[in-house]
Amino acid sequence: MIDMKGVHKTYSNGVTALNGVDVHIDSGEFVYLVGPSGAGKSTFVKMIFRGEKPSTGIVKVDNKDLSTYKERHIPRVRRKIGVVYQDFKLLPKLTIYENVAFALEVIEESPKVIRDRVMEVLDLVGIKDKARSFPDELSGGEQQRVAIARAIANNPKVVIADEPTGNLDPETSWGIMKVLEDVNNKGTTIIMATHSKEIVNTIKKRVIAIENGRIVRDEAGGDYGYEV
Amino acid sequence: MKFNTAKRHLREGSKNIFRNGWMTIASIGAVTVTLILVGVFLAVVFNLNKFASNIESDVEMSVYLDPTLAEDQVQSIEGQLESIDKVGSVTYSSKEEQLNQLMEDMGQTEWDLFEQDNPLSDTYTVKTSDPHDIASVSEEISKLDGVDKVDYGQGTVENLFAVNKYARIIGAVLIVGLVFTAIFLISNTIKITIIARSREIGIMKLVGATNSFIRWPFFIEGLLLGVLGAIVPVALVLGGYYYLSNNLTDNISIGFVEILPYAPFAFQLAGILLAIGAIIGVWGSVMSVRKFLKV
């Protein structure tokens, strides 16, 4: 599903975020991405949805080299991938319903399909009754559910979650993890960058640890491995 | 683009007008204020121009004929005058007619004496098609046989033309300057409302929206802002000019003050304001969005 070969990334300010990353992630996997702050986790996930371009190396998603896409076709890459952010990134002036519908409007789905699918995913993340509310009327956990609903609305093959529970209290975090597991159980690949030792050690999945821009550990069912 | 997507853009663009409450009001306010200024100014400048043209079109020359000419020679000069290219109209007035006119104007009867020995000349009054040709035409006419003297108010007329010319240039420069100021002011206000939404534009891109998908609702929104902002100026122009053309002309006794007729001028002016509003609205919003599309 996702392949990286010899990926380096040096930002224009001289900071090297990735320093030779090779990784293969299969379709349907659930992967934790752990490591200290500034180790390159965010850059790693940005590589996958073309939030950043690698300085050298190849990133393949669904067997397609991302560097072959022209700048104006990047939206096509992003439509295959749902992204969930720590700060939710919902559109503040759109209702919950409209936020989720937006992901389907950009792929020009018919209004009927959009209506059905939006209600379906809102139901899936358990927030159907808030469809008419605006983001700032919701709690953090609820907003993150909306973000997940938006990420999965157009049936992407991969969902990337960049510290999805980073802004949430522990109890709410478990609810979000439950939703992500449900999504994963339907066959969607999930890559989740996280700092939560509790989550990683409780819900056992493949763990990839990144330090100083390199993968230092990659084990199935691994531990978080850092003292918090 | 699919029809449903076009409908979606229209819907979103109009919705933004309401959801951005104060920013919308600020933008519409900027459009309204500047367009009122532009409208008033255009009305004044166009009318001054008309006024200047009226004065210019009154410029004419008197061609005094040699008093010794026979009647058929006088006739033949009329033919020669009319055959000159730039001549617009030729009117004949005999020395008797002129004397009568003079006596009527003066209201005195002592002039009767002159009826025996009329010192005046037979005269042709000539207008050129373009008033600016008056000097060259008068020179040409003065060379004709049997023409004694040509008088068009030499000097005064040239001054008049010069004054009008500079007035027109100044008017044009002011209009251009004002329109540019309007464009700058309006597009800046719109830019501010969009900068406030740069984060949203970034989010849309991350969700997989293409640039044109993001741009269209802003296009619609800008168009609506411009048109809504033009409503008050257009109403003011139509109403105000109606009032002026009905009252001003009647009350001012000086005959040559005459403003451009309500139809079609007020409608043309209203159309110009509406067009400026719409174009600037669209331009301002599309240009501002462009900056944030590079995510």
C-alpha cells in the first residue's frame, strides 16, 4: 500500500527531518508511529499525502510514485487518503454535515450520494445528532469524530492520523481509538502518529519508532518504548 | 464541471455572504462609498464636458463681403463657401437685414439716416462641422475673391479651446485616479476578509479540493459583494439625477446651462457603476484567494 525508499527530507531552513527512511506498509494494516517530538513523525506522514515533497527518495502510495503527479493533480492523491489532525482542521463556518459533505463535493459526487454517505459516516462515528451544529459548538472529542468522518467519507484506502488524541482527555481518546479500529476493521489502512504510551501499550499494533529522521524500531505488536 | 458542482458553488458563494456577517458589511460599505464618489464625479465631469462642447459649437465666423459686389457674385461666393470641406452651415444676411436688426437692438430711430447710405456689408455666417477647424477655414475663406474680412473672435476662441482642452485632460486624469483608488480600496477590503479565511483555504486543499473548486465560491461571493455594494450608488444616481434634471434646469435662468438628458445618461451611468462594482468585486476576491492557493 505504502512504500518509501531512501527518503530524505531537508527543509529550506536547513533542518533535516527524514534521513533515509525505508518502509513498507501493507493494505489493511494499523501502524503506530512513535518517537520523540521533532523526530520526523509529522514529516513522515506528510510524505504520504504530499503535504511535503521528499528531497530525495521515492514515496509510493497504492503502487504509484507520488513524484509522477503534476502539481495540479495533487488533489487526486489527497482524495485517496483521509487525514485526521491533532487540531481537527474543521471548516469553522460550515456545519458538521457540510464539513463532511465537503470531502464528497470535491470529488463531484451527486447530491443524493452525498446525503446518504454523510449521514452514514456521521452515524458510524456516533455523532449523527450534531449534524446541524457548527464545530465550535462541539467538544474536542466530538470534533475529532467529525474529522474522522470527513476522512473516511470518500472511502479512502489509507487514513492518516497525526496525533489524533493529542488534544483530548484520556477517556475521550479511547472513544476515538474505538472509531479508528472500526474503520481499520473495514479494511482501511491506518497510520497513526502518537505520543500516547497508554494507547500503544494497550491496543497492540505494529509500532514504527522514528528518531533523528531514521526508523530505529519496527515491530508487530510492539510497545511504546519511551518513558513519558 | 458538473451541473451539481456549479449549483454547489453558487450556493456556497451566497451562503458566505451571510456567514461572514461583519466582513460582508465592511466590503459592501467600501464598494458603496467609493462608487457613490465615482458616480457623482462622473456625472459632474460628463456634464462639464457637455457644457464645454455646447460653448464650442456656438463658435462661428462672420464673412464680410466687399460692398461693391453684384448680386450674382454674392451668390457665387455662397457656392464657394459651401464647397469647402470642413464647412458645416452657411447663412446669408444682407446689409439691410443687419441694419434693421441693429436698429431693433438699439431701439433708436436716428439710425434711419443710414438707410440712405448703409455702411454695413452683406455677410455670410459660417459654422464649421468641427469647431476646432475654425481658424484654418477662416484663413481659407479670407483668400476668396470678394471677401473683405473674416471675423470669428480670433484670440478669444483659441483661449476657449485651450481652457476646454486642459479641463478635459484634468477631468480624465481625475476619473482614472478615482477609479483606481476605488479598485484599490475595494479589493483591499475584500482581501482582508479573505485573509481571515486563509486557514480555511488551507484546510480545503488538504481535503483534496482543486484550486478552481476553491476559487469559484469566492468568485460568486465577490460578484455578489460588488453588485450589492452598487445598489445604493445606482439608486442615488437614478434618483438624484432625476431630481436634478427636473428641478435644476427650470430654476436656473441662464440659458446655456443644460445638463445631459436623464435618459439615457443616468442609465448609462448606473450601468457603469454596476459594472465597476461587479468587476472589482470579482477581481478583488479572486486575486486575494490566489495567494493562499499555494499550500
